[in-house]
Amino acid sequence: MTLPRLVPRSAVDPPGAKALRSEVRQFLAEQIAAGAFTPAVDAWLCGWDEDFTAALAARGWLGMTVPAAYGGHERSFLERFVVTEELLAAGAPVAAHWIADRQIVPSLLKYGNEFQRSEFLPKIVRGTCFFGIGMSEPDSGSDLASVRTRAERVGGGWALTGTKVWTSGAHLAHAFIALARTEPVDPSHRHAGLSQFIVDLRGPGVDVRPIVSMNGSHHFNEVILDGAFVPDAMVFGEIGQGWQQVTSELGFERSGPERFLSTFVLLDACAEQVSAQQISRSADLGRLVARIAGLHQMSTAVAGALERHESADLAAAVVKVLGTNTEGDIAEFAHLASDHTAGQHFSDMACAAVDQRPGFTLRGGTNEVLRGVIARGLGMR
């Protein structure tokens, strides 16, 4: 039996990639020098800064793959990968636009109707429209087929009732795409009868409640939908095709460089600490750097596959499992190496990384579930 490739063929850097990296790095250095932000771990989740998002938009680094007809820049997935990788490596505060730019843009281009594209894409490109994700529920995390939120047909649209949870940035975002049941569950076809809807998070029937982390930070939310009205124009894709659409969307969510670079700024700081003889030399540091290099190649290959409109579900799951384990190992390495000689900023980043570590392997689908996805993709179950 011939097994499928775990990772697509290697992608070649686009023309001008080196110059683009240099441009982004110079911009980031200027921003840090001006005090615009302090590098932080997990900044794509925790670093909500609309001014920084506006600065990126002014540079043409939001909506890079969006067609010019919608105000975009018509650049490639791989060029976008270069920019996002540099932003993540610097620990820049990109949370405000992250979900919209990462997965809402390609989903709108693939499944959105003309009204939705014209309404949202220009605003995302300008950095003035922010999205959340309406997938997970209290009893339905990685098993999205078990969602209980229901959508009922009403005059001129749909009424959504149910609860979404762990919704990053919902208290600040303008909308999210909710997965809901439009037909009763069929035990023999659990993935049938699901549909997606663009929900105004500031509209009637929507109650956003904070979920405060143990360290006092607020990124996550519970979103209560109580008959929230969604007009027909905001039905996303086709009724009944929600499962196919959401699995396509997850390919963008799981395979990006944020799945292995959430703690890269801490790894870089570790190398600097070793060079300054503030922490002890360790072969483990070299192993972590090697793992990041391999994940860079894998994630770049997935970006190339997505640009070629190839399926990347299996490869995305592999990147997510290996990448989030590596992020956690970086956090542990830095935390164990940190002492009073390492400096306050280093110690603070190490502590923050340890705080965030439990979420690394949960978000985007738990690693336990994704190992099952990988096994199924290899024909092993």
C-alpha cells in the first residue's frame, strides 16, 4: 500500500522574498525602537493592538492575497507567509486582525457571496474589521460534528440559538462565522445538516461574556446566541455544506507559522542569553532550533499547496501537532533555564509562555484528535 505524503512538496521562495523579509524586519525594528510594542510570546492571540494593525495595513501587509477589485494587493500565499512569519518571530501584537486575515479572507474568496466579499474584504484590507471563530461549544471542542447551536428558518433569514465558547477576541471583534445545525442530527451521517452564518457580534440576541484566565488576562469569551437574527445575505456558503466548509477553513487555521512560532521570541532570547553567558549552554537549545527549521519548511510547503488549491488537511494536522509540541518545549526549556541572572523581561516571557502552554495543543483541534486525523489520512484507522 502506498501511503499519502504527510507534507506537500517543498515550496520555492517567491521572487523578492529576501527583500520583503528585510523590509518587514526593518519596519519591526523601527516599531520596537519607537516603543510601539514590546516583543511578547503568543502575541497573535494576546496582543490586540488596532494601531499596529493600521500600520500594517498602511504598508499593504493585510489582505495581501485579496484581489484588487476588493481593495487587496493580489500577492501570493508565500509572500503573505514571509510577512506573517516575520511578525510572529518578532512577537508583534497581531491579534486584532489575525483571524480575519488568516482564514476569513480565503474563506470569503472561496465560499462567500458577492455581497459578503464586497462588505468585508475591503475593511479587512484596511484593518478596520475584525473577526472571531464560532466553532467550539461547551460540549463540543474538536468534535465539531456534535455542535448543538441550531439555526431555524424565519422570515428573511435565520434565528441562531446556542452557545459558543473559547471565542478569542469576541469582545472586540465585529463578527464571527458560526457553525450551526440546520437539520436534526442523523446518527449515521453526523456531518450532515451543518451550515455556517456570519453573525454580528454587536447585534441583538448576542451576549458576549468574558472568560478570564488564571493569570488575569482576558482573551477568550463565551458567546450566547439567543435567537440572534442572521439575514439570508449572511448565510455563509451553502446550507447543509457547513462541515465541508469548516474543514477547509481549518486547513488555514492549523498549518500557519503561528503553530510553531508562538514562543520563537523566547527561543531567540534564550540564544542571546547563552551568548551572553547568562544561562548555561545546552544541546537542547540546538535541538529546538533544528525543530523550528524543519517546521518552517513544512509550513512553507503547506502554504505552497494552498496556493495551488491542493488539499492540505493532513499536512496541516501534522504541522499543528509537531509545532505546538515544539512551542511548549521551548517554554519549558526557557522556564527551567531562567534564574535571577537572566533579566526581568526574559523571566517574564518565560513565565507567560508557561502560562499559555496548556492552550498550545488545544486550540485549532486537540493534538489527541489530530493524531486520529493523521492516522485516518494514512489509512491506519
